[in-house]
Amino acid sequence: MPTASTQGIGWPARGAVPQTGAPDEYVEYRVAFDSTRPVDASITEVIETLFIAIFLVILTVYVFLQDVRTTLIPAVTIPVALLGTFSVMLAMGLSINTLSLFGIVLAIGIVVDDAIIVVENSMRLIDDEGLPPKEAAAKAMEQVTGPVIATTLVLLAVFVPTAMMGGITGRLYTQFAITISVATVFSSINTLTLSPSLYGLLLRPSMKKRGWFFTKFNEFFDRTTKPSTAYVHMFVRRVALMMVFFAAVVGATAFGFMNVPGGFIPDEDQGYFYANVDFPTALRSSAQGRCSTASRKR
């Protein structure tokens, strides 16, 4: 069946075998090969990674924004984008599998980018220009609406063509590309609609006093950004040198692409191995059974 899946067949089969039972007491049966176990293990690991990614993204946003109210706004983008993505997947007949879940894990870090840009700009207007939260949100949206739409279109230009690839490779990556593309679109819609409303309701001027952790973090961050800013100013005035460096990076990338070994899919532990045992033609069946039992114990 074209719509059949390994889990859709394996789970009912495992449940039906104990109910059927053996024909008599002298017959023993067991499942010798079950291809659903490595798939189940992979999906479980991806789901665990998904929750870990959500936690790390929210933690990182909080460390940099250093305010619970400000962190809440980008954090809301994650469930909104995921809910919209799952709805579109259901409408398109897609399934929850390792590739679609992998796309969702990657999308977790993408969907909060636009909201972080807008909330940072809103906080800058509140702190530097003294605007009320609602006016700061409106002015921030006037300034960053274009960049938000542009970044969304750039991401879609990368992933949408991947969803249109043909052959078996296209079948493998279609759900992955659709997942990220849909999550990106819902993230942008959320940033342009729901998030500005939350800015006007939740944002407040930044606190002047911060805890020792944030104080030390800001001092360290300032020390690390000043040298990089100085390098940027220096290289901006040396266009020819930077073009040579860019050409060298492109050449190194092409060299690595041509020399790194390729393959269809990466090797993965499937949880089983095969062993062939050959017996002489004249060997009795009882002796073959004893040899097979001994080989299984080893």
C-alpha cells in the first residue's frame, strides 16, 4: 500500500501475535525480526532533542534579553509556529517521522529570530527615546517589517525548491523542506501580527540594576564584541582584500564538497545483524538444531 508505514503495520502485528497464539503446545513462536524498533528509538530521540532545543532557545533568549516579560514574547512564537505547522502537515497528509521532526527541531531556532529582532528594536526605542510601549511597538514595526519579510523570503527561496525535488531524494526531503517552510511562514505572520500586540502590553523600560550574573555577562560580552567591531571597521575599508578572502572561502568550500565522501543516507545502527550458518548435507536435523542453538547463545 502506498500509504502504509512501518509503525502502522508493526504495532498492530505485535499486538495480534499474542492474541492468535500457537497452534499447539509443541510449537513455539517469536518475532525474529522487527524493523520498527530502530525507527521508534530514532523518533524518541528526536522528540527528546525537540524539548531540549526549546529549553535551550528560551534560556539563550533570556540570557541576552535579561527580562522575563521580554523573553515571553519570542517564546510564544514557538508553540504558535509549531501548531500552525502541524495543522498544515495534517491537511497535506504528511506524517510525523524522523525527517519532519528533524525539520521541526531546526525550525525551533529559526522561528524566534524575527521576534527577537522586533523586541530588541522596541526595547531600544523605549529605553533610548522614552517612547511608551505601544508607540515603540508601532515605530519598531515600521522600521523592521521590510527586513522581517525579506529574511522570510530568503529562507523560503532555500527550502521551497528542496520540496520540489524529484526522485527518491525528493521524496525523502519533501516533508523536511515543507516543515521548515511552513514554520517560517507562521513565524513571520506571528511576528507581524500577534507579537506587536504583546509588545504594547508586556514591554516595560529596562531595569537599571541587574543581578551579578547578568552584570558579569554584559561585561564579558562587551569585551568580546569590541575587538570584533574593530575588525569589522578595519575590513570594511579593505574591499579588495575581503574579496580575495571571499574567493578563497568559496574555493575551499568547493574543494571540500568534491572531496568529502558521499552517500545516499548515513549509516545507522539498526539494532540487528545477520549470521549465515552452513551445515554439511548429510548432517542430521537434530545436530543442526544443537549447532544453531549454540551459535545463538554465542
